[in-house]
Amino acid sequence: MNRRNILKASLAAGMAGFVSDSGAGMTNNMNAEANHYYELRTYDLRNDLQPARTSEYFEKHLIPALKRAGVGTVGAFSVMAGQRTPALVLLIDYRSMAEAQTVSERVVGDKELSAATQAFEGAGQLPYVRYESSLFRAFDGHPRPELPPTEGRRSGRLFELRTYESRTPTSLRSKIDMFNQEEIKIFRDCGFANIFFGEMVIGQRMPNLTYLIGFDDMAARDKSWDAFRVNPDWLRIKGRKEWADAEVVSNITSSYLRPTPFSQIR
């Protein structure tokens, strides 16, 4: 299948079977806007295949085409640690599942991107090996991405991408409720830049949730996590019966990202 049609097909398959009750009945604390959807694409690069070509293609062609198609924020990151490197990660913000489908169709039909893609793919061996794509529904307690301020910054932040796997969908509900009711606020109180929180609806190793948080640097990251561990609200809630079950979080993976110069999240 043509690479440009992969997202379209995967979204259509996912929509056919997906029904979510995540946080049903909860009040949206940010506004009445529907929960956004996020796509994470991870491109495995190879140092011997001119990986700069992929960055150039993203910056000059793919991301502009996504913006023409109507997406919201697009973050672009290089992987520092925690995943295979070198790699590039795209975070694409959609206002709805339907918009994700519409955007994929518009991108496939974008003549300017099509010409650039043909040149990119025809210039020799592709500078990336494979890419993976996952789709997430934003939490009710954090229904759209938050962009940290960039004014006065000379360098990009350090971002931490964390995935919590649960044994069952029911146990995942419990952890999402914990975030919606308490934990997102505690993160903010401890100095985390809360970028997005999402439940995976299409992807690997389900059921799971994934979130992206930002810090000025690694020292600031360590300081914020230290503050979180002794935060009185965290100490109050972490032992609550409905949230303390080991099945609520059965496995955690974490990776560290740096924004590229063309990332809208910095």
C-alpha cells in the first residue's frame, strides 16, 4: 500500500470498531470544545541514509501540507533516549476523529505535496526505514494540547513522552480517572508543562495511555518529579483503593525528546 494511504486506511478501520466511554459524564474543565485526537508518528532513521533529508521533507513539505489540510498544532521532535535512535517523532493535533479522516484524504490529494513526495521518494533510497502511527483521544480533564510559552527562550525544552500500560480496559479507566480528577493538576503544581494526555484508540500494546510533558532541562525535570513524589495531594491519593491496584499501571515506558527547529511545540 502507498505510504500516503496508510493513515487513511488505519483510521477507517479504527473508526469502524471504536467506542469510547473514557471519563463519561465528567465535566470538561477547560471548555465545552470536544476532546481532540492526537496522532503520534515515529520515523526510524539511519545515519548512513542522510537523515537530514527527512527533516527537510517534514519542514518544507509534509508539515505545510498538514497545515493546509486544517490540522492544529504539529510538534516535531528528535529522540534523545528511550527509543531507537536516530528517530523523528511527529505529534499531529486533530479537533476530532472525523477531522483526522478528512485531513488524511486532503493530504493524499495535495498536488504540491504529491510532487514533493515523488521527488523525495525518487531521489534514491529512502532516508527512513519504517514509521509507526498511533492515534489517541484526549482526556476529558485535558481535552486539547497546551503549548508552553516560547518568548525569550534561546533553546527548546526537554520533553518526556510516557506510556502507561494497563492489564484491562477497566483498569485503564481507573488511571484515566485519576489523571482527570487529581493528577493533571498535581503535575501543573509541580512545574510540569502539560502538553497532551491521551488514551490510545489505534496502535500497539493496548490498552494504554500516553502523555507528553515538558521541562526547561533535565535538572528541572528531576526537580519537578522530586516535588511530585512528596506532594501532599499525591501522597493523599496514591493509596486510594480504586487507584492503588497494581493492574492500574502494569508497565511504564519513557523516552526523552528535543524539539526540532521547525516544531510548533518548543
